[in-house]
Amino acid sequence: MMRYYLLALGCVVLSQAVVGSRPDFCNLECPEFDSVRTTDDYEVRRYGDTKWVSTKVSSVNFGLASSSAFQKLFAYIRGENEAGVDIDMTQPVLVKIPEETTWWLWKEYTVSFMLPQEHWSNPPRPSNTDVYVEVMPQMTAYVKSYGGWADGWSTDSHRQEVEQKLTEEGRTFEDNFYFSAAYNGPYVMTNRRNEVWVLRN
């Protein structure tokens, strides 16, 4: 079902963004942020409050969890809501990943689509009780971007690189979870963009 993530999200350029504008690497609506600074290892971004539609999936596999959750969220934006309205797709597909397992290799993943801002004041209520609307409060994130395909191994590997560097620099960060952000559908073979977000405490 991930192949239904349409509209050719060919995002390739990392840029500094100003709140109120869309980052150059997005070709759909995506969260606005201030780029505070960029190092060789990560970019520091400050995000404002945003509103998302989300669902939780427990799985031993990042890919299976993402695909299962995507189907539910895609159904929501394609009319499975109490208003029966179609909602535009946004970027990125965001996955909240706990760093500790709940049981053996099982993890509870939270997968989210940002709602377009036109729906923030009165978002359509999901028809599926597994799907819910939530506010993500303002946050500062240490962001590392990378190409290729986002899977459980690559997301965790890049997360470890960021956290290792932050530890070396004596910086504090959220170590109970992190985010994986994917900007491309599976049909995009080249110039793919993925990110990991490690939040500042």
C-alpha cells in the first residue's frame, strides 16, 4: 500500500528554511522550521506546533509496521473520516520509534501524516478508532539526512551516529525514542531523502 504514496516526491536539496516557508526539499506541504545551525554531523531545527493524524502498530519489523500503519492513514485522507472528505498528502511520513523494546524484539511504532494547515482548526474525525489526531508541540531536533531506503537497520544506524556525536559534545537529548522521516514513495528509485530526528531535551 505504500506505493499509493503518490505525487512524485523527488526531494534532493538540503536547505536552510525560514518559518512560514516550505523547505526546498519538500514538494508537498511539510512542517515549517527554523534552521538554527548545520554541522558536518547534523542540522539543528526548531519546529513549531503541528497537527498530525496518527496510528500505533506493534511489530517486530519497522517495514511491516510502517506499511500496516500507512494503509490506515491513507484510508483516512482518502475519505474514511466523519466528514467524508479527501485530504491532501503531506511530507514526510513520520515514524516514532522507541529505543527500547516492549517485549523481546517487539516495538510499538507510531506512524503519522501531518495534516494540511487548512484542517488544523477543525480536523475531520477519523472513522477508524485506531486512527487519531494529535498535536505535536514545538520542539528542537538534531536532524541527519541520508539517501537510499529507510529500514530498521539504516534508521537505527543513523540515530546512533547522531547520538554518539551529541554525547561527545556533551549535549542532552531524548533517549527514549526518535523519529524516522521519509519523503519519497517506493517508486522513486534515485535521489531519495530520509531523515532521523533526535530531539533535544
